[in-house]
Amino acid sequence: SQQGEEDPQALSIQEGENATMNCSYKTSINNLQWYRQNSGRGLVHLILIRSNEREKHSGRLRVTLDTSKKSSSLLITASRAADTASYFCATDARGAQKLVFGQGTRLTINP
Amino acid sequence: NAGVTQTPKFQVLKTGQSMTLQCAQDMNHNSMYWYRQDPGMGLRLIYYSASEGTTDKGEVPNGYNVSRLNKREFSLRLESAAPSQTSVYFCAIGALGFTGELFFGEGSRLTVL
């Protein structure tokens, strides 16, 4: 079973609105990462948050991590058409020696 | 600076045929990985190589073999392809193993008939 589960599976919003995606995981982690995948392309790293961090910002991205609830959220503010993509969380579970990806959230930004 | 280069980009095989997917990097990272991506399944780790000369199984290694030819190259071989191996395969590299950012290739789309 997947370590990371994203919610929702699909999200469609208007350009300029904020988009929030959530990720839940099952075991203790060292860090959690978010990646973006444009259609037909490889994954691109967006941001990494360590288990001792609660919030991190990068440009229009804001990531939060709640280790007590084993969950993370990715907020994209002031969305643009170019943000249309699938977004994946990935967790580095302690002792697991692997980076496990969730199934992704498919985000569509409507002009 | 291409980063991670995968070949071929597309391949169609018949059941039972063999093939090798090639991955080469120019970022001088130690760790290299092969993932497969299937609809609704996310990415699943097939094999990885933490450093030159070592390889380890991931979540779904059955039906695959790998070779870490040198620090730059990591190949994935399907000895006898099956329709269940129809997928998009991604090679990734990392400097800090599983604790850091991974850089992905553009993918190899494989169809097994």
C-alpha cells in the first residue's frame, strides 16, 4: 500500500484562485517532499520539508507538515494556467531506505 | 547539461521479448533509481543503486534486472517482457540518497503486446 495518499485526486479551479492539496502518510518520516509532473514529462522537485519543520515557503508555494496527524498540505497561491499538472507527495520513511510516492493530485487551472 | 537522459523514449515489445532501458546522468550523483508509473498507482520503486557497484531491490523488482555500469549509467533490463510490464519507466538520481531531492528523466514509455 502507498505510504503517501493525496487528496483530492483531482482539483479544478479558476486562474487566480488558491489551490490546496493534502497528503497523508502512515509511518514516521525523516522528510516529506512535493513534486510536480506536467503531462508526458518527468517529475520536478518543488520543496522538501523535514520532520522537525512545520511550515516552509518557496515563492507561491506554502507547505505545512503536521507529524502528529501524519499529514502535509501544499498551497499554491494566485494560481496560473502553467500550474496545471499533477502533484505528488513523497515520504522518506524512517528505516525504510526508499522514497515512496503517493498517487498524486491532478490540478487543472481554468483561464 | 542534460541532467538525466533515458533511452529509448518509446518502445513496443511482444510478450517474451527482452530489452534494456538505459539511463545516464551528468550530475555526478551517487544514487540512481528506476521507478515505474501506472495510472492510479503513483510511482513504484523497482530497483535502486546507492552507489557505484551496489544495487538493491525496491517494491516491485520481479521481472527486472539492473546493472550499475559505472557512476554515470544505470540500466534496467526486462528479460522476458509481459503485458503487466506496460508502463512508463522513470530513472531518477539523487545526491543524498532517499533523504534529498531526486532529479528525474523524461520517462520511457513501454508497451508490451
